[in-house]
Amino acid sequence: MNERVVIVGGGLAGLATAAALAPHGLAVTLLESRPRWGGRASSFVDHTTGEPIDNCQHVALGCCTNFLHFCRSVGIEQSFRREERLTFVGPDGVPSDLAASPLPAPLHLFPAFAQLRFLTWPEKFRLALGLQALAKTDPATCGDETFLHWLQRQRQPQAVIERFWHVVLVSALSETLDRIDVGHARKVFVDSFLRNRHGWEVWLPVVPLDELYETIVKRGLAARGVTCRLQAGVRGIEDRGSRIEDRHLMGVELRSGEIVEAEQVVLAVPQFAVRDLLPEAWRELALFADLDRLETAPISSVHLWFDRPITALRHATFVDRVSQWLFNRSAIQRRAGSAHLEPPPT
């Protein structure tokens, strides 16, 4: 009998876990409490227009090689568009384009940085020094230092902090600089901008998220023999304390009272839901002691409809504005299916 694995949660984490485990001869069951896949990355139908709308615009970067591999493995590579140009709209409304030059990495974006119109030449020089220092920094030596403090130590001008470092990191990590450590900030900038020519490129889904995740399940997971169950909310995990053929047995109790047996259980759920699902004897273990310290960083998205085109851009990044990004969904989805994923750069 193949070892049975139950994955609780059908969001992106649960779907990716199922896709990764299924090829290894395991009997994988994926349980989702809602009537749809994707978790918080979902769509809804606008009652006025009848259009399917994503709850927020979801994007990936070229440096997200694990995610791109997942997309290829489950057959949704045709549902993304790769953007090779980013547009930054400065405080004065003047755009600056970011695109790679023929220069090799890490110099491929240097000409584009030099042409950012919302920074002065002295500010661009300090920015270049900051990127160089960050690439050379070992995060292990930074302790609990915040990235904001690190930038101040590097004598980064306030305008550069607000108009570049903050703009990029609040989009990538959904946090302010005083709540980001140096290691996470370094990973964003080194992996995205410096390590290779494609890490900074933005990948946009060109179909609604519900359609995307439904395709993952029907085309990617079903073909691998994964048992996928919607509206299968879990009440808790039961540690039976018994073994068969050296396998530890557990029972996953559904809210309906049904028990799904497993030797391994993966909880792909929000951190605040983990403790209530654990066997009572496990809840006070040191392994789970810090669950309550994990916090969330919400993202707000506003959907607007216009009676005429307002821009030819598919997306833009705003500098010194309350909003960080604009996504023109009509333009993004107009050429659905024309983009394709390429192998991650080496």
C-alpha cells in the first residue's frame, strides 16, 4: 500500500505540495473547505458587468523559479504573460521605463536605472552604491537590524529610500522598510535585479484565478492521481498512536464526521488556523510555540470601470503615491494564451 498523505488546504501552497508529492508514488488526498480552489487567490463575478474579477492582481517575478516550475509541471504555462518592460510613473506624472540592455548581468539594468527621471544624478549614484553594498552584505552578520536602519547606515538619501527602495519592497513583500530584515530585502534585490537578466520580469496571469486553479486541478493533479475534494472542511487531526508496518497512523476528521486515514498530514492553511487543527497533546509543543507571533500584511485592491481607455499601459508602478500599482486588466487579458513560460535562466 502506498503511503497516504493528506494535504489540508487547497490554496496555492496546498496545490503546489500535491503537485510535488504525487510523482513519488504517494497516495495524495487534497482537502479544501470551500467550493473552489485557490484559497485567498480567488475570483468573484461582478453582478453589474457579469465579469469574473480576481480579488487582487496576482503577479510573479522571473526570480520565482519554483513557482514557474510549478506552472510548467501542471500545464498552466500558457496562462501567463511575461512583461519585459516596467513603467515607473514619477511624482510629476512623467514615466520612466525599466528594461534590460544588452549588457550582461549584473549590469543589464544599469542604463535603465541611469534614466530614472524621478531621481537626481547624485541620488542615482547613492542608489548604485547601495545596491553594490547590499550585494556584498552577508545577512547573517546583520542580526535583527531592520532594512530601514541598514539603508540609513549606508547613507541612502531619503528620496531614494522613499522613491526606490520602499516602492520595490512594499510591492514585493507587502511590508514597510522598518518591518523587513536585511536578508529578505537582499533576496528581493539580488535575485530580481542583479543575479540574472530575467529575474526582474513580471509574470501576469491572463485568465481569472478561478479558471487558473481549476485548470491546475483538472489537468495537473488529476493526471497525477491526486484525490481532490472540495467542501471537505477539516475539524481536526487525530493522532491514533498506532503503527502498521512501521507507519504512524493519523486520522483527519472532516466536519461531516468522516475520517480520512493517513500516515502523513500537511497543513497548508493560514498560521492562525494551525493550532486548532492539531491533536490536543501537540498544541503546547515548542515546535508550535511561535505560531501566534506570525502576523499578516493585508493588500488592498480597488477595481474601477471606465467608459473609455485611460492608458495604453498594461501596468505601471506609482512613485510617491498612496497606490503602488495600476493594472489594466482589459489590456492584460486581451491577448490571452499568446504568452508562454520559458525555462528559468541559469
